[in-house]
Amino acid sequence: TEPDLGGGGEADGEEGRDGALSGAAVEDHPLAVHEDSQWNQHFKDNEVRDQIERDVLRTHPDMHFFSGEQGPAVVHREQMQRALFVYAKLNPGVLYVQGMNEVYAPLYWAFRQIGPEDGDGAHAEADAFFCFMDLMSEFRDNFCKSLDNSEVGVKAVLSDLARRLRQADPDLGRHLETMQINPQFYAFRWITLLLTQEFHFPDVLRLWDTLLSDEAGRTDCLLRLCVAMLVCVRHQLLEGDFAFCLKLLQRYPPMDVNEVLQVATNLPGGAALPP
């Protein structure tokens, strides 16, 4: 819908009603670039909507819940798109960043599984949005590029991951540092998308059960899970060269998530993870 820019009526004066030019400067128009322009904001909103729509269409194409040209999948995508756009409008400092759809998807799916006795998921859109807002309040700085080099940005989180690995497995940490395999090369996606792209959807739900309920905090739990993922493939990493190790970590191999959780539980200096 195009913005309502007003015009006409009494404000135009007699000359305006007679069809003559009033002489007043038109400050807002489709080519306006100033921040107060309704047209400018309209076009920016459309760009955000288009990006969200493209990303939501690519969300778990292997699952009927999210994919399909008709039926419930269409409704699910529309509700996801609406929620992500509202988030962008409520958070102008962050807006929407590619990948947020992957973080929203497990929450929305979970609330859609509520049975008839609890409302049959009728409020899934609102419930998932509330939880997404809460989750992003802790992790949104990872999506903010302007904070990348700050103490709260994603690079600081990646540095903390490297420190934790050196503490948990000095040999492995030293091996990766010697080969100059920086966590930024492989763990950026792990951290920002909360491991949603490294495991199959059911396994992600299992990991998130722990991530969202850990008493030590969600960021602490996420980092411990990331360290555990590295420890679980330590033998392959210690025997591999730069190319092999980087490929292994960027395409993390199939892994029993219960093993990852158990390793994370046994890491030094951390509280036991919930079962």
C-alpha cells in the first residue's frame, strides 16, 4: 500500500481548487531521500519485506510444515513473514538480518504443535513472537554489524569460544591456532544461528531444550555446546591439514546430539546441563 501523503482540501487554498499551482514546495515525493520521507520509508519497508519473503521461502524446504504452494504451509510462511517484519519495525537499530528466519522457525513450529486441548496452536504466531523477542534480546548483538568489534559483538563471542577451547582441550586449541583456523571461519554461523544449520531439525529441538533452560545462561550454554562439537571431532581435526579441518567444521558431520550434550556437561568449569 502506498503511503497516504495527504494533499488537496482546504490546505491548498482557492488556487489549488481552481487547478492553478499553489507555488508551495513539495517536500515529499517518490524520489525523496531524506529520513522523514514517507515514500523513502515505504520503499525501505518493501525491501525488508522482500528479503524476509525470500528467506522464509528457503526455510527448511524439506519439511512440509514450511514448504508447499498451498495448504497450511502458506499460512505458516505468511505468519513467519509478518512476525519477522514486525520485529524489524520494532528494532530499527537491528532491523531484519538474513538468518533470523532460521532462529524463529523452531519456536514457531513448537507452538504450532500445541493440541486441541490447549487451543490447537491458535496463538502460535503471538507466542512464538514473544519468545523470539526474548531470545533476540540476548543474541541480537551478534546480528549487528556495527558492534562486531565491540566487547558485546560477535567477534568477542568467537574469541571467548577460542579461549574456552584452549581451556577444555589445550592440544586441540593449539593445533587449530597453529593452522590459523580462526573460529570466525567456521563458528560465526554456529553462534549467530544458534546451531540451527549444523543439525537436523529434530536434533536442533533437542539442543534447544537444553539451550533455553540452562541455569548458567543461554550464551554460556551455546559456547559450551560449540566447544563440545569441536571436542567430538578432535581426532579428525588433529590428523587433518588446513583444508580438511576447515571443510569438516564448515560442514559439520552427522553427530549424535546426546554425545554432544554429554561432552558439554563434562566440560571443566561449567554447571551440568539439564537432561
